[in-house]
Amino acid sequence: MSARIEVHPALDRLLEAVRACRACDAHLPHGPRPVLQAGATARILIVGQAPGAKVHASGVPWDDRSGERLRDWMGIGAETFYDSACVAIVPMGYCYPGRGASGDLPPRRECAQLWLDRLLAQMPRIELTLLVGRYAQAHFLRGAGYTSVTATTRGWRDHAPRFIPLPHPSPRNVAWFKANPWFDDDLLPVLRRCVRKLVGG
């Protein structure tokens, strides 16, 4: 996609532009409602897939059971999680894409094409990026070891401490968590230490 790049002098103005974006209006069955969180001083970035129906309704990122599990993985409460000065939340798609035959549809590509690099440029203090699920991992780790969510997450040491790949914390993935005990035993303690260091807890 070739789009004219506008210069945004500050992150707040850029966020206003992102939240006003209607580039995918014709393709979103529930209409556009970009949901993200960013702060110029944030040191942790969470990149997931796209908002689900509940998050679309509330306008609050990770405002569901998956978010509860993600916060538990990170070892932080909602107050820290939703502090944009500490934690940025920028999914691959900012609007709920609707449902498909086997779950939510993939995130729209336009979001990353139009906005992702601009947002990252306005958050120079990011030290840890959590890549939740295959779309985030494929985008950020392309050419650097991404093969599948399980293989990439199992090989998390290859990408840490800058990136930590994670499976989606959906309740539908309980079987995966049970089949991969190394995730709780090996990865999560490191994740919590990294997060604690960066949020000052």
C-alpha cells in the first residue's frame, strides 16, 4: 500500500489520527472503533491480534478473560497494565474484524501498514515487547526464527530480552497450557522478572 505519510509532531496527535481512522470501514461488520494504548515513556509494549467483541463494546484493550490471564502472566494488576506511561498496547489490528467460521477473523493489514511504524517511532523507550499470538510473532520476527506459535514460544530465549513471544491467553487455549508445562515453569518466571524490573514494582 502506498499512502502519503503525514508528520505527527507528538504521540497524542498521532493517537487522535489513529482513533479517527476509517480506512477499513467498508470491511468491518461492526464498524470501526480503534482500540489501543500508548505513551511516550512506556517501556513495555504488548502486541496482540485484534480486539474481540467484548473489547469492541467497551473500548478498553484486553478487557476480558484473556486480559486477566495476560496480567497474571505479567505479574501486574490492572492499574499498572492500563497506565500508558508504563505499558503500551498496540495490536496488529486496532478494530474488531468480526467473526469467521472458526473464530474471529484475522486483523486487518491496513492498521500495521498505515500506523505501526509511526507509533513505534513515538515510543523510543520500549525495552520489552510481548508478541502475543502468530500475527504479532510473524510480523516482528519475520526472518528471525518464526515458524509457529508453539515453536517460537518454546524458543523464546532466542528473542529475549527484547522480545518475548507468547501464546494467546484465551480460555480456549487451556489444552495448550496443559500440554506445555515448560511455559509456566520456565518462561513465566522470566517474564515476570522482566516486567517487574521495567515497571519498578
